[in-house]
Amino acid sequence: MCGRFALRTPTLQMLEIFNLVEMPALAPRYNIAPTQLVICIRSVAEDPKSREVVQMKWGLIPFWAKDIAIGNQMINARAETVAEKPAFRAAFAKRRCLIPADGFLEWQKLSTGKKQPWLMEMAEQQPFAMAGLWEYWTPKGDSTAKPVVSCSIITTSANEDMSVLHDRMPVILPIEAWATWLSPTANATQCTALLKSLENGQLTKTCVSTKVNRPFPDNAQCLQPVDPPEPLTKPMAEEG
DNA sequence: CCAGACGTTGTT
DNA sequence: GTCTGG
DNA sequence: CCAGACGTTGTT
DNA sequence: GTCTGG
């Protein structure tokens, strides 16, 4: 799954990789947590072939939600059901986005009960694009309020690289898939076909400081490599 | 008809 | 907004 | 995802 | 144990 990630890539490199005209200069992020603002890339409404960067609240608030806090539980959407679930289907049909990252975190449960974070990265810390959805929400009865724009990260079954840590992982879209995913006119079949787990052999795992366990602070020390306190072993299969 | 849910993960 | 359950 | 709170009344 | 907030 994906409940925490990092984006440290400099702005200039982001512009090139994601083919963006402009984006706000952003400080490197080492510890991006749910409910915070995250960077999303979406197609421009008036010109769907071009892309824009928008900051959105992580945790998709369905447009019909009565309470903004519902978004706190919508940080991920399952690829298997995203097209049908009431909370996500409208966004899946029309409001898809890329959520760039250059690392995401998964926690290993130690025999002591403590939680050991591992940082998953691509070769040379290259940034990648997670498949996302976005939505806008306005508190009911308050027409003066600005809509809240929020997003969710789609998950799928874990590949072999990930399976020692979890049975789910974020959908990472290869560059060839970006245009289709962002196209507001792509159909559901095309989009669903893109929601696969990443090919094995691309993700590295680095054991990092437990400083990243707390949603605050957000600094380089959070991702400082450390020696693994216990080896990573595949969890035993459930007994039958 | 109205009321109430609408989600994922992990753990048991 | 839309579906499910009562 | 993890961490931290989890409550009310009355008084300042 | 379970919910809320970041």
C-alpha cells in the first residue's frame, strides 16, 4: 500500500521528466503523510494534451461527503474496485492524475512489536508516477467556500520485490502509460488495463530511520539509512 | 418509501 | 449523487 | 501509513 | 480497542 512517500527531485528535473510547462518551486519532501498537500499532475481542462501541477490534499473527499474528515480514510483506492466504488468511480471516470514520488515507505513489523520503515526507490532515485484520482468538494450550504481539491493513490497487489513487506503496493505507471491515464476521454477499459503491479527488479529497499514513523518532522534525517535490526523475511503463510 | 452508507489496511 | 437494506 | 488521543465541568 | 489527525 502507500501511506507515506518522498519527493526530493529538484524542480528543473521534474519539469523535464513530466513534460511540464511550469511548476511551483518546491522544497524537497522526505516525509509526505496523509492529509497533507501533495503534488499532482493532471491534464489542463481547456487543453487536455498539456499538463499542469496542482497541490491537493491527500485523502480523497467524495463530492457528496457531508464531512471533510471522510477524506482521511480515502488515501488509497483499490485498483480492483476503483471503477465501481461510490467514493471513487466518478473520479476514476473523469479525474485521473499522476502523483510523482521518488520513494515510498513500507513498515516491517519487528518481533519486538516495533515498526521498522523501509524506503522503496527506483534506480538512481529516479522519480516515478503513481496512479491517482482527484476530486473537488465544497462544504454544503457554504457557497462562498473554496472547493477543497483532494486525491487518492491507487494500490494493487504487491510484486515480488515488495512481497516481503506487504501484499499491496501503489500502482506505478510507466512513462508510456501517462498520456492515456491523464486523458479525460480515455475509457474505463483502457484505464483499468494500466493498473498493474510494477515489473520486478526495479525497486530497491533501504532500511531507514524510525524518525520517519512520525508524520512530523519532514527532513533528510527521516530517510537516513540504518542497519536492519532484523532480516526481512517473507511472512509465513496462514495455516489452513 | 426513507435512512444510512459510501474506504483501505492489517490483524485475528 | 447513488446504491443497499429495512 | 503511524502516533496520539480517547472527557466534562467549571474556573481562569 | 478504535478513531482522528498529520
